Amino acid sequence: MTIPKPNYHPPFNVTRASHSVLHVTDLAKSRAFYVDLIGFIVSDEDKDTIYLRGVAEACHHSLVLKRADVARSERVGMRCFTEEDLEKAKFHFDKAGLPAQWVERPYQGRTLHVNDPAGAPLEFCATMAVKPRMILSFKDHRGAVPQRLAHFPLLVPDVQRPLEFYRTMGVRLAAYIAVDGTEDPLFVFLQRKGNPHDIVFAPGAGPRLHHAAFAIPESYTFFYICDLAATMGFAENVEFGPGRHGPGYALFVYMRDPDGHRIELFNTHYQCMDIEDEPLRWNASEAAQRRWQLPARERWYTQASRFVGVEPKEPARKGSPMTLEKYVGAV
Amino acid sequence: MTIPKPNYHPPFNVTRASHSVLHVTDLAKSRAFYVDLIGFIVSDEDKDTIYLRGVAEACHHSLVLKRADVARSERVGMRCFTEEDLEKAKFHFDKAGLPAQWVERPYQGRTLHVNDPAGAPLEFCATMAVKPRMILSFKDHRGAVPQRLAHFPLLVPDVQRPLEFYRTMGVRLAAYIAVDGTEDPLFVFLQRKGNPHDIVFAPGAGPRLHHAAFAIPESYTFFYICDLAATMGFAENVEFGPGRHGPGYALFVYMRDPDGHRIELFNTHYQCMDIEDEPLRWNASEAAQRRWQLPARERWYTQASRFVGVEPKEPARKGSPMTLEKYVGAV
Amino acid sequence: MTIPKPNYHPPFNVTRASHSVLHVTDLAKSRAFYVDLIGFIVSDEDKDTIYLRGVAEACHHSLVLKRADVARSERVGMRCFTEEDLEKAKFHFDKAGLPAQWVERPYQGRTLHVNDPAGAPLEFCATMAVKPRMILSFKDHRGAVPQRLAHFPLLVPDVQRPLEFYRTMGVRLAAYIAVDGTEDPLFVFLQRKGNPHDIVFAPGAGPRLHHAAFAIPESYTFFYICDLAATMGFAENVEFGPGRHGPGYALFVYMRDPDGHRIELFNTHYQCMDIEDEPLRWNASEAAQRRWQLPARERWYTQASRFVGVEPKEPARKGSPMTLEKYVGAV
Amino acid sequence: MTIPKPNYHPPFNVTRASHSVLHVTDLAKSRAFYVDLIGFIVSDEDKDTIYLRGVAEACHHSLVLKRADVARSERVGMRCFTEEDLEKAKFHFDKAGLPAQWVERPYQGRTLHVNDPAGAPLEFCATMAVKPRMILSFKDHRGAVPQRLAHFPLLVPDVQRPLEFYRTMGVRLAAYIAVDGTEDPLFVFLQRKGNPHDIVFAPGAGPRLHHAAFAIPESYTFFYICDLAATMGFAENVEFGPGRHGPGYALFVYMRDPDGHRIELFNTHYQCMDIEDEPLRWNASEAAQRRWQLPARERWYTQASRFVGVEPKEPARKGSPMTLEKYVGAV
């Protein structure tokens, strides 16, 4: 892998991963999962859409659920700092041959749609309606008490491909996993907001949304959300974990929503903003080494949410990660 | 299963599960595991033996490690209340055709050896040397900060068999797992000290010691001990969990020591001492239902520590629990 | 203080602290405090009475709130093991010149009323109606998720006085605080159920109920219940703590209910049941030493719930504990 | 207070609060406090200086302890993004009449010294030597497991005064406390790195360093560090808390080092980087309202670390916060 040289003077200021827009087939079931179980705060809702935010978010939404016939990821939302940055972004994308459209989206300022080079549909906005932070409203805390959206991992057939696009925007490589002894990249962790991930690319048929990751408070919360899930009939929705990440370092648990969309709940990331803070390389063997949890099941590697109207492309080479199936069979 | 009628007037007063005596093949390795990793307090040690206690124990030891050529469980230790109870116990066992011998054991008062009807070697004592409780010695806390020994599960070919022996001693049935729609017992959880388990029987080739269970403080501790295990080279020793029990209700994690002896770390049990508190029945399907953790690997069901000089007997019928291997293969 | 010699052959078998019966002046306000905030499970209620239990209790109630004109403690409830033990208890009390009456109480088996030598009204029963343990019903957990009643501290003018009464019943001294260099007792911690306290005596005008203590799960819970209290308008009800006990070792927080009745929430006690486990002596200076929390306010030492119809007597000597008022004034 | 209009196009890019340089009178005692108790990682040390970092920091140091005759704060360290930003900073400060000097500091790139308008000595650097992040090195975790430096509150006689200086650098107002019904500022919370505080100003004789704040992991850690402090002879160093902040929302505990320098340990801040995220106003009465902990002692408001060679100036008006002394006296 060619490590992308950071761009310290990007053409516009993108600030962070912002929100996920998902198509779900049964709003009531999704609400039971995201609100009653996980504990998202409802900012607004009508019969077709639910706007959700974490308890530490003042922005109107970090997760939007839309009723649809087919479960899909609609868009990955990113923030620009100012409206002026949005204008510059449009100019930049158009020039780069990635046609960008202005659209209107409820509760968001002017919004810009563009597909990244891997075909993932993005939307950029600079402002949203503002809501109260609910951190101290303890009586409204439920479930995992999600704090805020952190990052989006995407599966793409070639992880090298999107790097230049994000590098140009000033998004920096925080860490990457490479095949031992090579510079062959497997996972790349990119960050803009000063903690290690805003967007992550992993190899697989894509572009598809692997998951949206939300920060949760502490050890207790990991067990409580799993226990609560089991109590409320969502035991099978706990897909992987709790466990401990190598890259990123956080505790994690992955859950699947009623449509199979995946979220990660994890505890807080480290800060990562200094110029001398070089991208951290992990060898695949190191990153995949068993910490203490068992490996993920095969489907964790292969299943992901397709984007609306985007046909996934198979990667040239199939990976062969250590799955739970292999591990249990082998040992 | 015939639910044993409690004996409210036992012939002698046995009070609790007391200590585990294990043969280990490399004391230094065992010490690294039990002391440096798990965090037991060393009460005394010499070149052949290490005496360990939890931070909340004033008794001299709840775990004894003896250097030996072969890894075995030597004895399961139980407490009688007074020396007089020990005398009565000897009389009772002799009369019951279970010959009991007086022995001397370091740091213990007069000690009585007897095998239970399943052949498990027990030792009863009424007193031990006293050591300071270390609960507030926070600078001496390490690892999982084990609090105290709680209970011993044993594999036996016929779980029905030992019940009468323990019932006679006033040990009460707290809960049991039975095959759905039958009274066919699978696991029986017996208690004497007022929390749900002192000794537990599960079906399998035996008698063998499945594990010794020690209470640990809280959610944080479960993740910390797993993380620490991975840091210190003991990742593979984390065998099962963290997860949540049905019967017993506790959070748990099972670990294997360097010889393969198994310990359970769990958080505190409920209290269970009232006369109207009927044995709780769990159907096998209920107890085995996935809470949120994956099922245990097959070896968790089949591997256990043999007792010194006791040849395990196979059960008449083999069980067929839901193992991780089956689960992963099937779903 | 004369350390009471334990009675290993008590005339009847009392097993544990059982329940607290409180008179409250506004049931709705008390319900908001105990159920909505603290998280007790309602076993039964009508317009005059609320029966509460902790999530780990199968007994019908450990806390009974009765509507009354004046806030008082009605009775301290204790358990005998069997109905036969109750009969023996009546015989024993009558013989000792402490007249005991049979009464009927809802959801309790036959119940025996007697006043202890300090005049504290007790009630003994052997059985209660049984309710499901709610430990795994995570969606019904609220607030501090109280597990179970643990112990009752009472203020009495002479702590020496009740000792013989409880000693005779087989209640054992677990620990005591004495004036440095003397055997002059200040606090005495008595236990019957094998963890360090069932009933505690401290010097003060009495008999009065200082508090009822309930076990709660873990570190997280201490902060959550305080935060929730502040959110729900109960900030001023947090009276003392969170802090760390010397004797008993537990983390604690004391709260006052809307009538001023006090509860302690603490995490689990150590086990204490072996015969060689001598009463632990704490010098007053040691026990009162600042761990890290500030000292309690004066009112924590002096305010307590009067018993119905029992006029408190002043102690011969006034104590002079280190109060927050003194501490802040002096340092 | 005039709310400073954010400067979205600052003359140079300052990125975050970076490090604290303290003069201490006994390095061994300070090491016992910061390393053995609190758990900082030693990056380097010699007989005169100890360089410390948190377990989540890759930068060489966030806390520097220098042996000196008098306990003082030497400098407050800030980061610029690039060396070019440092050059621009020098140009900017010189032009603003705040003479800036280049200096060399061990383990730091080129370093710029300047005093802010209140007279607080700052030092800016763009790079430091890099050290491994120790997040997963669980066996090296001790005490509070400090993660990273977060922010510096300073006492100044006029909190309005430094605002323009920091505003110009693009540091944004996240929140402020004002006297009820006025725009009279009391505390101002400024942030640059996207969580709510990098530098904070509060009224008092100054400039003096009130404390340096470090993030710690979770509920458990707050109790553990206090318990450990008491065990290790540092009970009196626990000055205020644990408690819950209004502004900033975090759990906190304040400790004093052996020289009286103050640190805050708190859990993680919320994210705060969107343009529409208006400064949050707290009325003094709201911010000072009792959450559940008692108010701080008077000395928490008045004692702070003087800067080397800088004579504090008294504020024109003395504040009159609710202190523990007043609270205890009044209620």
C-alpha cells in the first residue's frame, strides 16, 4: 500500500462523520430496536421517518430511519464546517469528475450529494437543527445510552481506491492493517475529527455499509445492553462481542437491527491529531490475533448493507480471514 | 428427578464450600496464572506448595496448589462449623459405610477425609489459621481481585446419586435443570451457606472437578481480567465468556490454568436461605437458551480435572448439549 | 466492652434481617422515591400500603410502607427458619420476661411481636409469600436496582444492653468499634446470616432506627443513582457519600426518603461464618479516620426514625464524633 | 459578557492543550503521587525532571515535573499543527505586542514562548518525540489509568480579558457561566480540539493555574483511585469529589499533589465542533446548584498554582461562591 501523504491544505474543510441514513422495512420494529433497546433519543418522527441522536449530540440527527420496501443504506453523511466549505466542495467534486447535486433535506442546511470513487453515496451538510444535549437527563437514558456517532466502515472491492479521494479532503490515515511482510492493505482507518476513525475501508464486495459505530459509556453498559437485548427478545441480534479491538483499542459489541443493518457500540477512542502521529501499521496476523474473544463469524466479514441503487462489485481477490467457523473447526 | 426433601435437622453442621486442592506440574507457571494474573493473595508458600486466598477471605486458604507429576484435583474442601461437628461427621460417615480418616493438614485444624458416594475425595475441617482480610488493601489488589471461593461443580455419571448424601448433611437444593417435560435431572445446584451454590453436579464421566468458582467484583473486572490475560500471554486460557448465566444469574468467565484446571470468575450470587424458597426448576431448553453469548465449546462440557487415584466412570447415557461447534455448524 | 461469647446452640433458629415496616405521610411521594427513583419492585399495593422487594429477593417484601399521620418506624422484621423455631422463640421470649404476641400480617406466615431489651419493636416470621426473582428481568430494573435488604442499624442509649439478647439467639459479633485504648464500645456489628451485619447498634438517643441497608450492584450504580436523584428532584435526599466504609468495607451512599427515613445503599459484604473468625476490633480513631470522603454531617449521627409508641431515651454520655461541621470548621 | 464571535480563519492553526510544566520541591514525592498513585507513564526522567504521559498519548509528555525550590507552574503548553503555524504564531504575537521567543525544550520541536494578555506564560510547539500508546498494555496500567491531558483552567482577575486573545487564534467559546440575569461572566470554557475545553478562565487572583485536567476511564476508576489514595497515604490529597459537573457534564474528582498543585480527573467530554453549536449559557445559580455532591471547600475556589515570576493580581470584585463552609454553616 502506498501510504497517502496527508494533505494539510485541503480545498475545503470537512470536519467529521455526521449521520447514517437507512431504509428499513418496518419502522415500528426498528424503533423498538433503536429507541426502546439501544436508547437513541428521538429528535423527530412521522409515519415515514424517524430522526435519532445520541445523548451527547446537539445536532438534530446522527441516524435517520426511512420506511422502505427494501432494507438499504441510503447515504453516508459527512459534515463540512461552513456553507462556504460546501460551495468549495461542490467545485472540487465537479472538477474531479464526481458530479455533485444540491438537495434539500429536513433539519439540515443546504446539502450536497456526491458518490465517492467507489460508488458510495455521500451527503455533505454544514449545519443541522440544534437539539438539547441529554447527557444530564439521566431519567431519559435507556439501554446502551449511545453518546454519538463515531465512524462508518465500508466494504469496497479495492481499499486503495478511495484513499486519494479522502486524502485530498484532508482526511488522514490513522492506522492500517497490511498483509504481513507486504504493503498490501486490508483495513484502512481514516480520521478527520481528531479521534482515530471517521471512515474505514475493508475489503469485500462493495461499496456496502458494514456498520455505523456509536460510542457508549463504560464496561457496565456493554453487559447491560446485551442483557437487556436478551430480555427484550433481541438475543440473536447480538452478533459479535463484547470483545476488545486491536486497532482502535476499544471494547466493542456488534448488533444487527431487525433488517440486518449492523451497528457497533464501542467505548471512547483515543485522540489522534498531532502531525507527528504517524499512521500505525498492524500486521494482519497481529490485528487478527485472538485477544480474548473468539473470532467473528463468517457473516460478520461478508454481510453488509447495500446502498440504494448501487450494485456491489466483487473484489478481484477473496480474503480469507480467520472466522469462528474456521477457528472452531480447526482447534 | 426426585426432589430431595430438605433435612432441617442434619446430624452435623457443614457450613460451606471451603477450598480446592490441586496438583499442578509447574508451580512457577501456576503462580504466574493464579497470583500475577488472577490476583490471589499468597498466604504461604514453599517450594512444593502455594496457599492462596481471595481478598475478602480471612481463612488461610481457599486454593492450594501442590507440585506434582500429573495435574489432578486432590480434594474438594468443605467446612464444618465446630470440631464437635467434625466428630459427628466421622460418626455419620462411618455409619453410612463411607470410611472417614483423620489427617493433619498444614494451616487447618483437625481434618477428616472421606469420599462421597460418587467417589469424589472430600476433606472437612472446622478451622483454619486466620489471615487479614485484604479488601481495603487496594494497593495489593491485582487482576480479577478474587473475593472468595463460592462453589464446586463436579461431573458425575449419575447426578441423582450424590443428592441423598448431601441432603442428609442439610445441603439444600437451590435449583436444578431438567430435561423438558420430564423430571430427568441434568444439573443440580446445592447450597448450604445461603447463596445458591456450594456444590453442583452435572452429567459426565466422573467424578471429576469441573471447576472451582470465585466471586469477583464488577463489570469492569470481567473485561480487565480478559484484557490483562491477553496482555500477559494468557489469551488462550480464556475459555468461555464473559457471558450471563441463566441459573445462578451471574456474569461469568471461565479460564483454564496452565495445567488445564478450570476456574470460574463470576459476580455475586443471590441470597437463598428461607424455608419457602423452593428449588427453582429450569427446563433444559430454557437454561441452554442463548442469552447473548455464544454457546460453550464442546470441551467445556467434556474436559474436567480428574481426582487423584479415582478412575472416572462413563455415564450410562451421553448428553448432547448445544455446543459452539454445533451452533456454528447449524446456523 | 465485654465481647459476648457466641452461642452455638441457640434456643431457636433466627436466620436473618428480613424487612422494615415504615410509616410514611404521603404514599405517592414515598412511591416516587422508593419505586421510581431507587427501583424497588412493587410486590403488592393498595391505598394504604405498598409492599416492596429487591430484584434479587423471592420473599414478598423487605420494605413495607404504610400511610400514617406521623412518620415512624413501625417494626424491624427478622426471620426464623421454621414455624417450630417461632414457637420456640415465643417460649424463649416469654421466659425471658419479654412478652411476645402472635399477630397476623398480610403475605407473612404466623408472626410474632416482641420488643427487644432496648425497646425496639421486632417482628419475627418464618415464611412469606413467594415472588419471582427479577435479577434477569433487566427491562424492569430501575435506579439503584436494589438487590436485597442486608441489615438494620439502630441507635440505642447503651449499645452494651441489647448484646446479650441477640447473643442468646445465636447472632454473632462480627466487628465492633471501641474508644481507643479501652473496651468502651461505640458501634457493634452483629450478624447471623454469614455476612457481616444483620443488626448494628450505635450510641444515641433511642431506640430509633438509623437506617435500613440494601445491597446494590456496582460502582456505576452509585453514580447513576445520585445522578438520577438530581435529575428527578431528589438531590437534597442524597445525605452522605458516595464513600467507602472502614468496618464492613463497602462503598456506600445514604439517602433520606421524603419523610426523612434513611436508607443505605451499599455494595456487597464479605462472607463471615467460620468459627475462628474473631470479632474484628476497630479503634474509634481508625474507623472514623478519613478514608477519602468527607465526614458525615452532624445530622447523620443524630437524626433517626422513632419507633411507633416508643419514647427514645438519651444516652448517659453524649458522643462526640468528627462531623463535617467540625471538620470544615477546624481544618 | 460580550460573547466573542468565532474566528473561522485564524492566523495560525493552534490545535489543542498540550502539556503542563510544574515546579515541584521533591521529585521523589511527586513521582510517588503522579506515577505510583495516579498511574502516569514515565516517558523519560533524570535527577531533575520527569516527563509523563497518559496511557492513550503517543506524544512524549503531557506533564513535566521539574525539581525546584519553590512549587510553581512554569508554563501552560499548547500545540500548533505545523512548524509553519509556529512561524505564523510568532509573527502574530509580535505584531500584537506580545513578544515571543524561540527556545529549545527537550523532546519537543522548536518551541515558542509567549505570555498571554493576562500574563500567563504559554509555550507552543508543533511536534514532540513519539512514544507508544499504552492503551492495550494492561499490565502497565495503574491507579486512575490517566488517558490524556484535556484542559487547563486558569484563575484570572478579569475573565473577559483573555478572550479576544484566544478568539483570534480560533479557540471557540463552548460554554460560559454568567451571573443570573446579566452577561457578567464567571467561568468561560474555551475549546479548539472539538471537545468542550482546552482552556478555561475563572475569576480569582491571577493569572494562576487552577488545575490540569486528565481524562480517566469510567465509574470504577473514580472509586478505585480514591480508595487507592487512602491506602497509599494520600487520603488528604482527595480535595473535592467524586461528583458530577454541570457545565462539561463529566464525573470528576480533584486531587492535590504533594506541593499542592491540583489535578482534575474526569471522564470523557462530549464532542463539540459544529458551527451551529452555540456557546451554552449557564446561569451561576444553575451551575452552582447542588447536583448531589456537597459544594467545594473554599480553598478549591481560592488556592491555585502561581506561575514562575508572575505576581498574581487581585480581581476588582471578589466573588462569593457557595462553599462547603457556607453550606454547612447555613443549612
